[in-house]
Amino acid sequence: MILVNCPLKQEEIIKMVENIEIGNKKQFKFCKKQGITLCFKSDFSDGKLACSTIKQTIKSTDWGKVVYFNVVEVQNM
């Protein structure tokens, strides 16, 4: 599971992350929100690459360069 912690632009982040394709397949599915934390399920085997891909996608937006966020992988949640 991948967690994106960000208090702002949450709806935009959900849409953006759910539309990320790796290997011509959408890899992330939004499952729940807990406060400022957005939880995404993923079948992608490389968690570090998944986190990096999400970070780069968010940073590629105009607002992604100025909004505070972090992306982490968790094993059991």
C-alpha cells in the first residue's frame, strides 16, 4: 500500500495517481482517506519505484512544486 500525505489538493492527487500507468496498466487504486493521508492499493512489485513515480507525477504539476507532501510505502495496513 502506498500512502500520500498532503493536506491540500487531495482530489487532484487522487485523480492523478489513479491515472498513472506503468507498463500500460493503471497500477494504483484509491482505497481510503484518513485525515491528510490518502491510501492507494497497488499490485506493483517495486514499492520504491512506485513512490518515486507518484512523487515525480505530483511534482510535474504547477502546484506540486510548492505544496508539501510525502509518499511512503507500508507493508501492512
